[in-house]
Amino acid sequence: MKRRICYMFVAAILPLMLFLSAHVSHALVLNVPQIFQEQSQWCWAGCSEATIHYYRCGENVPAQCDMANFARINNGWGVDDCCVNPGGAICNQPNSMYGTPGSFQAILQNWGVNSVGRDYALSQATVTSEINALRPFEIRWGWDGGGRAFFSWSWHRWQHGSLHGPRERIPNRRL
């Protein structure tokens, strides 16, 4: 009796699993490279580099320290060269997503990538629309007690996605 129930279960689940795997295999995945951040507070620079790399097909991609210098100068962080002293207190800072002259959005726009900041969660329809239009997007992920991180989103299928984390300890994750 138990074997019969097991066979019925497998017979019912197997076609469903095959159907789902066939659909997942046709998911759209954009060719956004995973770029690791070069300093502990530069998740924004790693994601910026990946996004600029995607749009420029790897040509003339600025170094993360150049993006940090842009942010430093435009946000008024102080006087230091982020390519000479990238880990110093002036250069190794978190950055804003948008709304400041040296923000993540301003960096992208400075290097020719149009960007729109939104202060709300994107709907599944918007996520699907952006990926279908071949536009990866960045998300800010914050948590209770402080802290945040930026990630590139470049894949969709139903309610799943792929996070390209710019930190070595945050590998790509499918959600």
C-alpha cells in the first residue's frame, strides 16, 4: 500500500517538475558580470562597475577608485585621492542610491547610463518589464539595526531573481 502511494505521488509530481523545469530553463538572464567591490564600503562601486560594464560591453569601464573620487568630490567627503588611498576614511564610505550629487545614480549618469531612482519596491510586472527590455536594475537592501547593501538584478522568472552581490562573501543568489 505504501509503495502504491509513493508511486502515485511520484507519478503526480514528476510531470509537474518537468513542466516547471522546462519553463525555468527559458528564463531571461542578462549578461551582467559579477564584479566584487574593492573596499569594504564600496558595494555601490561594484554594482556601478557591473552596470556600466553591461551597457558599454566592457569598453571604457571606469575603475572603482575613479567612481569613488567622483562620489568624494561631489558629496564633499574631503580631500584624498581614492586611487592612492582607497581604504582611507575619506574614500571608503557608503553612498546614497540617489538624491545627492555623487550618488549611485549620479555615477551611472556621469558614465552615460540613464537611471531613475524610486523609493518603493518594484512590482513583479515592473521587474519583468525592465528585464524584458534588457535593463538590469539595482536594488538597495537594508536591514533592521542599520546596514545596507546594493545588488544588481539581472534575471527574472515568475517571482524569482538573481542578485549579483558585489562582496566576496555575498555570492550570486537566486531568489
